[in-house]
Amino acid sequence: MNVVIIKYNAGNIFSVDNGLKRIGIEAEITGDADKIRAADKVIFPGVGEASTTMAYLHQSGLDKVIVDLRQPVFGICIGLQLMCAHSEEGNVDCLGIFEERVKKFVPNNPADKVPHMGWNTVQHNGNALFSGVSQEDYFYYVHSFFAEKGKNTIATTDYIQPYSAALQRDNFYAVQFHPEKSGAVGERILKNFIELIN
Amino acid sequence: MLAKRIIPCLDIKDGQTVKGINFENLRSAGDPVELGAEYSRQGADELVFLDITASHEGRKTFVDLVRRIARHINIPFTVGGGIHELRDVDKLLGAGADKVSVNSAALRNPDLISEIAQNFGSQVCTVAIDAKFDGGEWTCYLNGGRIPTERKLFEWAKEAQERGAGEILFTSMNHDGVKQGFANEALRTLSESLNIPIIASGGAGAMSHFSDVFTEGKADAALAASIFHFKEIGIQELKKYLCEKGIAVRK
């Protein structure tokens, strides 16, 4: 199987590659439009700031490449946020694959720390991406912005308020947590995307 | 619900864990990658690797080690020790570390915190503070607690947050190594006055100290070294204990 990780100006891309290697998948990291279009599976990972990463995607033309993909695409962390309609981070319009909008966490009290950093549970709707994952399993999060709940939400996490832990529309999947840093259960998610999503 | 984190800390010298860490089921007890993987299997939520190597050669070994850790370990890890400038941070993050911890260099040059946050994001920047309660106030120390500064704990932690720190790792020098519990009062003040996560360090000696640091100290995470390395407390049994106490932990 030909798995491609989209290379752009976001950090943390190699950690997803390492996660894939641990489950026996050799992916190609590339920003080349033809290679991305030709892949069986496309992963769109990263950590970064929304407006600067969006600017790069526009400039490089990768924005149109991603939106037009027909094979399974998997956004992780900032990848999920960039696939939404708009982000409050830098007040920028994003790819619009999901109509959900990205907002900043606003603490209700001193116990609500931002960034949301650490392990939290995920309530999912049984989507194949979460096959074999229980509602009690914990995933690792690091983020200050979140995608609101909407019609593409397939899993939620409750931190300050319930928000989209995962989104799906057609061939596009995305998670806010870091499967590559979420121990064995995170590797299960990566495996599910590779093996079960077609 | 967001889980409280348990974080083993490993001291590294010349690419090996230092002194007497003993896990008989490991082929090489001194290999940080094997030890880290073992902690991950036991349920550690994160790992911290502190480079205490002084030499330039040792530094290069550490970057290679970070690359190996990133390949093999499936939970987040922070690296610290010997970070002086942005270039050091770039190297360590490039090798695959999730976060870096800065201590003395940030006290000497607070702009380093702002630079890290601006270049790589707040989430990668842990500011470690060693402080000692003396004469009615908490004084920050440089160089592993050897040199006192003019800085006071609470104001420095606040400034670190304002400059873009993503977390504060506070070690109480009064409590460190004494095994009588964490500095819960100071931790609580930190936690309630800041809106970034607080990692407690120094003083773990019993499982009850961990429940206290999360309830009384309001810490978001607790770090310990020898108590885990010498297997005085197992991470699995600790989590079971905390769970019974009604504290949210990842099982």
C-alpha cells in the first residue's frame, strides 16, 4: 500500500512517520502534488499555527490538492483544524472540508488549563476508525483550539465543553488527539485507518 | 475527564541512564530506550529524559538517543538539560522530542521562552523551576540548585506563562529527595494563579503523596525518579490506588 504523509510547514510530521513505522507501515513524506494524488492513503498531520500553515497551503497549491482527493485522507491535530471551515487562530478561512468551525478554549475557572494537555477519553459513535476502541480508552491531546461539535462529528471529548475529537465526511477523516503518541490504543487508530478505511 | 499524569524522569549521561536503575527483565538496564518502553508498558503517561552530560561529545550522543527514543516509544516525552539557545531546541525537536524543558538558560535569558513559543509553539515549552523556601519566600536557583537568584517562584512562573511557557515543572528543593511528600501548598498557589498545567516534582515517597499532590496541591501531573527506578512504587499499582481514591488517571 502506498501511504503518503503530506509535507508542509507544520511541525511534528516525523512523529507520525515513526508511529506508522511501529505498526509496520513505510510512508513517503512529500509535498509533491502528483505523489499525493497517486497515494492509496493520505495522512495530513502536524502541529502548528492555523493562519501560517493555511498561508503555506495556499501558496503551494496544496489546499486545492487536498480538497480534491478521493482516497481516504486522515487529518491529525492541526490537520483536523485546517480541514474545518474557519479557525479563530489567526482568524483564517480553512479548507472547508468540514463545515465545523475552530474556536479557542475559554477557561471557566482556574482548573481549566489551556492548552488542553494530557490524556482524555473519547466518546465515539462506533465509526470504523474507532473499531476495537472502548469508550473508556484515553488519548493524548495537546491543543489550545478545538473544532466545535457539528454534523460531521464522529467522536467527542469533554474539556471545558464537549467538542469534536474526530470528524468524518465521505473520504475525509480527522482526529484532534495524537494517535502516534497515544500508546497501544493510538496505534490501533492508525492501523484502523490503514486497514479498515477504503 | 482529563487524567492526572504520572511522569517518570530519567537522568542520562553519555547516552545511558545513570546509577542503579534496576529492572531485571531488561536486557540492558542502562539503555534509556528499553527503560522508557518498559515504563510505557507499565502505564506511564509521559517520560522526561534529562541530559546531565557535560561534554560536547555527550551532547551529540544525546541527540542520537532522542532520535532512537522517538522511533521506539509511543507516548510523549520531554527532554531537558543543557539547552542554552534556540538552536539546541531546534535540534532536539528535530530529533523527535515532543517538548523541551528549559531551566537555568531561561532564568539567565527569559527571551528564550518567548523565542521557543514563537518558533515552535507554547506546547513544546516546559519551563522547569528549582526553588527553595527560605526566609519566608521561594527563591529560584540556577544550575541544578547550586546558585541562588533574585527571582521568586511565583513571579517567575507568572512571567514564564506570559512569555509563552506551555507548562511549569516545579521542583521544591526542600522536598526533593526527602520522600515526605510534595510541596503541596506552593503547588496549589501556582496552580490557582496560572492557567497552564503544573507538573509537581520533588518529595514522592509513598502512594498517598501522589493523591495529596493532585487533591491538595492541585497539580496536573506528578514527576518522580528514584521511587519508580528502584521499584518502591509500581506505576500500575499507583494508578490503581489513585483510581480508588477517585482521581482520574489513565488505566
